[in-house]
Amino acid sequence: MSRLFVFGDSFSADIPNNETSAITVTKKVDKKQAWTYSLADKLGVRPYFLSKYGTGLDYTQFKFNEVLPKIKKDKDYVIVCHTSPSRRWFIEKCPHASNFLNYISPDGSLNIDWVEKMISGIQGSETSSNGIASSFQADVGRHYAIYVARQDLENLYGESIITYFRHYQKQGYKIINIPCVQDEYSISHNEDFNTIGNLDAVSRDEFKAKDKERAFTEICQGCDGRINHLSNDNHPVLVDKLYRCFTEKQDLDLTHGFQTGMITKDTWKDYNTLGLSREKMNI
């Protein structure tokens, strides 16, 4: 059976459970609620997840290159979710710890407790394949983020990843590149159709507030219980847009058609699909 290969971060990762999530999942979820499963079903294929929470573009490209020989361009479909180019896979055994903001404390020091939590439960994750301690690799990442990283070079890096996947679009692979964050790129994400907007804006616009970023932070408390950061009602909207991209080469417009402004502190419990809470941790 043909497959829908899914690459990226939390915007496209498989539905978490209490074996894969650091935060306890308290609600049962029907797979049909997730846009990835619904899109695969509509295309008549089965989903194959290579996406992972907290990862960056380097991990996405690495996993794509790893399975490329298995992708049949005449039968299979590919979704690539593009996250922020600032993320980097410094901790070899923990690709899910690519967001520097998670392990750099406000004073600029290494949040070693967070790093240890991330590597706990992963056999052999204390050291990399070359014998370097994972905590040291995290500290290298911290120094890179604070003292080396440049926004202009990160933008070029993000564009190079897009160019890499557009190359395979030109080769006939059925690929859709989805922008998941606001970027400053000078090139389009896709070869045969226009791409407008990004999924992060769709996610933030679900909150009813002038300062949506602040509302998201204060309400979710770091525990976004929406599947792939979207409320249940917006998954079918995304599915329809992606299906039309695959079958009709229709432009991917992520700026309209989605429900907005429905999440407040009082209504959050109705949209916390997974029932996540910072008070209930698995680590």
C-alpha cells in the first residue's frame, strides 16, 4: 500500500501517548481527529511518521535522506513541515532537544536539569557515539546560540533546506513543504504552487486576545494539548487544503478558512484535546 511520509516537528508528529510524552496524556484521542491520519485516509494511503517533537530542519533532512530509497515517487506522498531554522541538532542522542530555548536558562546558563530529563529513559543517551557527554554537547549548543548564531545565516540555512526539497519536487516526488513558522525567506516553499501564511499563525490565531503569543503562553503553560497545535475543528480545514495541493496543484493558503479567536482561559479545557497539564509529568 502506498504511504504518506510525514517529516517535521510537533506540527506533524504522531499523536503522543504516555510512553512517548513527557507530560501525561489524560484524554483518549481518536486518530481520525489528527490531520495527518485524515489526509492519509483521503488519499487512500497509510501514514508513515518520521516527524518528531522538538526537532529541527537538520533532523528532518537527515530522516528524509535516510528513507529516500524507500519513497516511490509515482505512488507515495510526502509532507515536510518546516520549523524555525534556529533549531539545531547538537545533542546526538536527543534530536527532540533541538530548541535551544528549552535548555538555556534566563541568565544564559545551561539548564542541566532539563537536559538530564530529556536524556533520561533513553538507553545509552548519556554519551554520543564518539564518547562525548550529551550534557557537554548541550553546552556547546548553548554557546552556539548565545555567541555564534546569526539570523541572516539561519535564514540562508532555512532557504537551503527548502531548495533541497524543491529539488525532489522537480524530480517528480509528490512533496508539499509546509511553513510552520513566520520566516524572512526570499524564496517560495513549493515549486508548482504558491504558499501563503504558516501553521504557527493558524495555531496562535485560535486564541482570543490582542497579544496572542502571551495568551498562548499563559493559558497553555508550556503544555499545548491540541493535536499538532491545532483545535479539532481546524484539522479538516488543513486536510482539505493539502488534498487540493496534491491533487489539483492548488495554492496552499494558510491565511483563511480556519476558525479563529475561540480559545480563552475559560474555554481552554474544551480545546485541550490531549488533556495535558504541567502538574502531571511522566519524567
